[in-house]
Amino acid sequence: MTPEVASLIDEASRLESLAMAIYTRLASCFREDGELHRFWMSMARHEAGHVGALALIRTLLEESADDLHFEVDDRVTREAAVLIQALHREAGGVVPLERAFAISLELETLELEDLVLDLTCALSDPAVRLQAEQMLLHDLSDLSLMIEKRCTDDELLARADALVDSRVGTDNRRGYVRRA
């Protein structure tokens, strides 16, 4: 594994861990509301799954004895870092419900998810990517439903629905990872 790929995986893992922490902070903000608390914890578990997937990818690459060579685009992690770090700071305080949903939408529209999916697909069966995409679509649909149930902001709901629609029936590969 090249130092560039190792660095990219480490940074993506750090960012996914911060996203997980944002969702656990939101769960904490809404611990008195069982439905919201469970929802935010579900989102946190999804991010924890990404951290685990990245650890597995790193191990597979280390064990490949340099049989696998990749070119990676680190633009995604560089751009995501700025936003995730800012959202992490913001989620450290009291967050109103509509802002909490907006934070979630900001996190879920980052291309970091696609980078993790591209890495996963490059190292395993494409069916694994399909399963991960279906899990993402489920989470995004849950987010849209919660916004519909709990918010009066039609623009926020429209953004959530557009995000779900953008994931339905399309191949969302971005080409961040290519075999060299």
C-alpha cells in the first residue's frame, strides 16, 4: 500500500469517526425524545460501520503484499474535513431540531460516503457495494421521514427528498479510486 493510500484511508477514518461523534452528540441533545434519540444513534451506527469498513480495507491492502495498486483522489477528504470539523464543533452545544436535521443533510451530502463505497468495491465483490448503497438509501429515507414528521421547513424536506432521489436507481460510483 502506498503512503498516499494509507494517508487517505486514515483521514477518511478520522472524518467518519467525527461524523459518528456528531450523531452521538445529537442523540445526546435529544435523549428525552426516544424516537429522535434512537434515530440519531442509528445514524451514528451507520458511520461506525464506515470506520470498520475502512479498517478492513486498510488491513486487506496491508495483507495484499503490494498485489493491489490504486490511484486515489484525496480531494474528497480535504473538502470534507473542513465541513465535518465545523459541524463537529457546532454539535458540541445545544442544537435546535431543524438545525440538527440540516447538519445531517450536510453530512450525508458529502462525497466521503462515495469514497468509502469506491474503496469497498475495488477490494471486494460489487454486490457488497450494492448492499452498502441500499443501507445508505434506507438511512436517507429515514432522515427524510423524520424531517417530514418533525419539521415544518419545506425546504429542508425538499433537500432530503432530493438526496434520496439522487441515490435511487443510479450507479453512484465517482471514480475516486482506480486500479493503477
